[in-house]
Amino acid sequence: MKDILVQLDGGEAGPRRLEAALLLAKRYGARLTGLFAQKETDAAALVARRPGDRLAEAAALSKETFAAAIAEAGVTGRWLALAHGDPGFVVAELAFCARYFDLAVIGQGGSGDYPQLPDDAVERVILDSGRPVLVIPRSGPAEPLATRIAVAWNASRESSRALHDSLPLLSRAEAVTLLTVPRQQSPMPGELPEMDVIGHLAGHGVLARFERLPAGDIGVMDLLLSRAFDIGADLLVMGAPAGSSFGKSSGTRFLLRHLTLPVVISG
């Protein structure tokens, strides 16, 4: 992991994202790029396709904060900013930029809680960027991070993608636990050989353990968050089903709205 992007917008939750991104950049000797992305609300500026005064001030402050933070941390970095904040384009442009990095760090989002971007910004970046996205909750400290990792595993395409996208994080972790909730699966023709994800991870230098969670009365996402808390995890890794939205995966959207710890999601 050598190239990390962090989205900044001058909002209250920005410092937590920047702190988490700096922590990972120092740990991996990575370059950190700060990207200013915020939606424009000034009608005249939208028509003119240029930043309004409020947007320009937020961009300047974010740039100053970022420069001071990387200098203090001794991290190599650079600064980028979207040219405008048209709500119809800002998220697509953020997702496009994220494709050029090993990891994108963004905020939790949620209606009314993340006014700097459209309400569906987080899920759109996850699904459209094609890169792993680290989502930082609105509250709580950024440290420790990725020392005790819980991985949501069900052998699906998306969980395998998330697992392998996160190998750099898993290889540095003190403890890795794969959490699975039994689900009904369609029978496969014939018999498959026994597969061993724990052995696969061991080949990458990751010593992990497997834990099967009993399906109960609470939802799968609640169960994952609860168990991650119980084992002291400071990061959750999970996959997001492919598609144009989370409409068929309300559980993923629910988790994003109720985060209690940072989560890496691969779409």
C-alpha cells in the first residue's frame, strides 16, 4: 500500500479522516494525497461553473490544514482539488480520482450528517471507484486502526475481493478474525474440494482464526458489528454486492449508517 487518497471538505469530521489516513501513510511509507471535494450550494457559482466564495474558502482552509498535518507527520503528500462542486458531478469525479490509488479514505455519510456531499456519495464511491474504500465513522478516535481486524466472510465474490484488497492491512495486523454467518445456499452440481481460507491467508503471512456466528433474531449487520466490538476489533473488512446501487443490499446501507468502527469496503 503505497498511494493513499483522503477526501477533505472542511467539515467537522475531516480531521478524523485525515488522522486515520496519516496513520496508514506513516505505517506503510505511502504517499498521501488530499483531495478537496465538496458540493456547491451557490446557484450563481453553479451556473458559472466556478467555485463560489464559500467553496473557495473551504478549499483554501483544507489545503492549509493538510499541508501542516503532513509536514508534522513527516509524510510525503500532494494536494488536489475538484474544479467545481456541481452536485451532479462531484461524486462521479471523486470516484474517478479514487481509481488511481491503493486506498481511498472517506467519511461515513448519511442524510443530514454529511452536508458537504450528496447523501448517496459514500455508496456511489464504493461501487463506482473499483477500489477499496476506508470509511471513517463521524465520531470516535482514529487510533488504534487496523491492529485487530474482523473480516466479514461468506466466500462470495465480494467478500473474496474485500479480503484480497485488504491483504496489506491484514499482514500488519496483530489479530485477524474471519466472521461468518451461515446462510442458505443453492446446491452446487457435483462436489467441490474442501477449500481453506485460513491456510490461504497463512501463505500470505496472515495468521487468522475463523469464527462462525450463530444466526439469531438480529440482522446480519448488527451481528457483525456486535461481534466486532466484543473481540475488540478496530477495523471491519467487508464486500459490497456488485450493482448500480445498494437498493438490493439494504444491510450494507444499514451498516454505513450505524458504523461503530472504521470499515474497509470493496465493491
